[in-house]
Amino acid sequence: MSERVVVTGGCGLIGRAVVEQLHRRGHAVTVVDNLSKPGGRVPAGATFERVDLRDAEAARRAFAGHQ
């Protein structure tokens, strides 16, 4: 069964590995990341939202519809 999954920090080393595993298992993945670390990149096959989670309003908008 495919699920929609949101991964915060999904452009970092560990987050990207999690996203790739979820994607391989057929899940629809949305990555929420602020790209603050050098070398961060959006994993292939993921939807991307550039958001700093310290911004409460931006975080609410990013998570809207992912409940």
C-alpha cells in the first residue's frame, strides 16, 4: 500500500537515504528542508518544499494537506 510521507531534513545525508528507501517502496514522498547545509540536494522522485521549520506559518503551509 502506497502512502504519502513527509520527511523533514530530507536533503541531508540521513534524510536523503530515508527518502530514497521510501521512494523505492512506492511511497509518495515530500521533502521539507531549508537547504542550510552545504551539499544538500533534493532526492530524485521527491516533491520538495523549501521551508525553515522555525517559521511557524511557513511550516503550517508546507504541511497543509499532508495530514
